[in-house]
Amino acid sequence: MKVELENLTKKWGDVIGVDSINLDIQDGEFVVFLGPSGCGKTTTLLMVAGIYKPTTGAIRFDGRVVNQVAPKGRNIGMVFQSYALYPHMTVYQNISYPLKLKKTPKAEIQERAQRVADIMGIGHLMDRKPANLSGGQQQRVALGRALVKEPGLLLFDEPLSNLDARLRLSMRSEIKRLQVDLGITSIYVTHDQVEAMTMADRIAVINDGQLHAYDTPAEVYDRPRTLFIARFIGNPPMNFTEVEFSQINGAYHARREGLELVIPADRAEKAVGKGSVMMGIRPEDIIVDSKGIPGEIHGVEPLGRDHLIDAKIRDSHFYLLADPSLSLKSGDTVKLGFNTKKSQFFDIKSERSLLWN
Amino acid sequence: MTLKKRIWAGVPYLILVVSVLPMFIGYFWLLISSFSTQTEGLLPVGNLTLEHFSFLRESPFGRGYPSIWRVTFNTFLIASFMTITVVLVSALAGYGLSRLSFPGRKSFLSLTLILHAFPSVTLLIGIFFVLRALGLYNTILGVALVMVGFEMPFGIWLMKGFFDNVSWDMERAALIDGASRLQVWWQIILPTIKPGMAALALFAFISGWNAWLIPKTFTIGAGQQATLSVYLQNFQSDTVAVDWGAVTAVGLFQLIPVAIFFIFTQDLLLNMYAGGSKGGA
């Protein structure tokens, strides 16, 4: 099912929940709505589900405006963060409930519910009540219930947030695999950027009810169009520092106290002549390098494979990942090399990227 | 060391036992008194007897008074009417107040709360005129309706509280699964708040069963419309000494259905549904 959102807006009195969002989702595509809590992503999802009515704007399924269609007429399945299983029903009754409401013949209900349960690996738990299942099993039941009516659109509202870290990882790949196998158009809401990066065909970054970006994970990561996106995507997050440009012998230099970096012309040209700008650089684009700029190590966090180093150059902090075998310690002096080919520049006032707009 | 620990472990029990003792003694005396010819303090004097239960066969107040069975039936009728009406209406109203936003919702809620706290005695005279105008004075239905009215604010608030605790997600899930609003209410929400409804049913039944003030006020004497509590009052008389044996026997008789009702519902009351829905709201 193809989904289009056109100037979609939701207001509660003067409070704007969702502010004129435009995007389209292709048939079979997996789109992630990513943003911090309270940004409007769940509100948008609930409008697509038909639980909330849009204040203005349109929602189209396969070209048909569905603003006024009740949830049950939309042919959708939804998985909730809280699982939202019916506690008084068994697993079988939970999964078969949507079919029962459609007055599907009993034999067919049985067959389809069993098939879905087997796909989800919960076929042997059919007689249990939700209270007697683990969190992961409950999530599978919820997924099974959403899938059983073979919906044209699957909606996920932070479905993995209540699972432990290990289970989250395996369910993540399982949901993605299932979605690819079944080819069902999906919208997945999360505040976890790792989930967004790993699962999405396209990511819609939402903040304060506004759509900041709608692009593939790689594009969103490499070409953040706003400061918000740059801050939000990436773990550990991007480093920021204010710099001013100057031109020396035809080369562009970005400088602040204690720091002077040569910036490749293709990037610098767009950022030069704007006075003070915000430079962003990802931790993986800073390395320990004997020819680099001297700084002082302020903190070391062992992450296992890497150490997360908090290095200070004068008054600005830079986070980078270093090999544990370097055995860097707090207080050490270290020289840092910056991969300025990957540097980002933002206008301080408008917080928009100077490179990608 | 272990002895000290043991003594400390016993302290909560001691406190509980002491605080429950007065109630226990009351019931104990009720039981003893209704089966013995005479009591002195808590102990029976003389023989055990079933004589106090003669009210089951014939009215102890002579002809013209309704039989105990008639009175029991009346009481049962009022209590059942109350239970069914209060639970049904409160469940609907509570759902609406918990889930729907409509103009006047807030004032309705506070008004209900005020009504709940309102001393019902002050309304008796007003209600009397209303009942008489409606032709419901001295009828079972009239008494039952007034009782329902007094119980309703409590019921609505109790039910609203239970509905508030049902996650929105569950309701949304059911709507998306294809249920109508009424189906959601009946098939999904109500079953999950069964313990709450059982609690309310129990409260309503007991308050209907034990009601004295309202039946006493709105029925004539101990006539054909009397309830058990009103009937009990007939034992008090200015001319004859009170037969406490008979009073306790009727009291015991009145106690039986409540005890049975409680036994059947306490499972539901205690067994609140667990799991199935985590986090979220």
C-alpha cells in the first residue's frame, strides 16, 4: 500500500503537535519516524492509524483520502510499545480477535492464526494468557495479531523499547526480515537512532512536529540538513565547535583558539564569508595522530572494543574513539588528526546546514 | 538472636489480632446468643436452643405483619436491583468520563464528587415529596431507585478510576483490530476491569441488603414493603422487653447471603489481572 501525507497537521487548541508534514511512502517500503519523545512522531502515526483525526491536511492510502475512515476500515495492523495484548484472552484468542471481528469462518481463523503463530515461533503457547509470557513472547503475540489479517500497512510504535538489550537486537533483525519477506509497507516509530539506521529504507527525522529530513539512513548520516539531525543521529554524537573561516594562500582555514584546520574547498566555499559558523565532526573522523593538533585528555570511557576519549583543545571538547592498546589516560597530552573531508558546517542562527540545503 | 527475631516477627500478628478482636467478639456473641436461651456476658447460660429461629415459621409480631420470607424477598429485590443498575450505569458513565472529552465533563465529575460527599439525611424530606408525587412512596421500586441514586456517585468514581487504569493502547489496538466502540467496551475493557465491577457489585449489594434509613423513611411502618433491617427494628418496643435472642437470630439470618456473596466474589476481588500490558499509557 502506498501512503501519502500531505500538509498533515494536528493541533490541540493552540498547541501544535504535528506541523504540516509532507511525505510519501512507496509500496513495500520500510519508513522510520525518528525523533525525541514528544516530537510528534507517535501523533503522526496515530493519525495514519485513524485514532486521531488530522486538524488539516490529508492522508492518502493508494491515492484515496482516508481522513474520515475509521481505523477498522483502513486495513492496517499495529504493534504497540506496551504490547497492548488483551489480558483476559489466551494467545490464540488474541491473535484470532481481528479475524473474529471480520466474521471469518472458524476453520479459516484457526488455520491462519496457527500459521502466523508458527511464523512468530509462538505456536506452542496458544493456550497461555499474556501474563504467563515473557516480554519477548508478548511482543511476538502482538506482532502476530497485527499480521494475521494480512494488512496493507503495518504500524510500529516503539515496539522494542520495553525489551532488554539483547532481545531488542534479535527482534530488530527479525522484524526487518519479516517485513522484507512479506513486503508489507511499514511505518516504524522510534527514538532510537540505531534502530532507525539499521531497519529503515528511509528515515523521517521529526522534531517539534516538523519534518527535518526524509531520506535514506546513509544520506541522513552523511548529509545532515539541520543541526538537530546532526546532533541526533550518530552514537557517540557528533562534535561541535564554533569556528571562523579565513583564506590563506588560496586554502581555506577554519580556526578558533588553539585549533586551525584546513578545510577542503568544496565544503569550505559554501561556509566561508558567513562569520562564525558551527563546525561538526563525527568521533570516527578524529584520530590520534602524531602530526595532529595537541590537546589534553579529560576523560576515558572504556566501551570494550574502543575507548571513548574526551579530549580538550583549549575550551572545546572533542569525543573520539581510540584503540584501547594506546592506553590513554586522563591528563595525558594527545595529538589529534581531523578528517576535514567529512566536516559539517551549520549556520548558527538558523541551525541549517550550509552544505546540504 | 533467633528468639528475638521470632518475637519481632510475631508483633504484626499481635497488632492485627488485637485490632480485629472487637469485631470477632461481636460476631461470636451474635452466634452464641442466637442459639442459647440466655447469655451472661459472652457465655451462654442454660441450654442451647433453636427457639429464636421460630421467626422463620411465623411472624413474631403476630398477624398483620409480613412473614420473614416476604421481607427477605423485598430486601433481595432491592439489593439486586441496586447491584445491577449501579454496576451497569456506573460502568457506562465511568467509561465515558474516563475516555471521552465532552463539554461539561469536568463539572459533571466534581458535581458527582460533591453528591458523593453530600449527607443524604438532609435530602430525605425533599425526596419524600418527589416520591409521593411520582406515586412511588411506599413501594419497593421507589426505595430501590433512591438507593441507586445515593450509591451512584461512588460507583461512577470507582469505575472511572478503573477505566483510567486501562491503557489507551489496548483500546486503540482493539479499534484497529476492527472493533466498534461498543465492542471495545464490552469485549476488551469490561473483562479487564472485572475485579472492579465485582467490588462495586459487592458494595452495592451489601449497602442495599443492609439499608435501613431509606427503606424506613419511604415505606410505612413494618408493612408489606419492609426490608430486613426495618423488620429487625420491630423487636424494639416500648412495652415489651427486647428479645435479644430473636434479634441476633434474625441478624444471623440477614448475614448469610452477604457471606455467601462475598465468598463467590472475593476471588475476583483479589485476583487483579497482571501483565499483558507493560509501560506506556
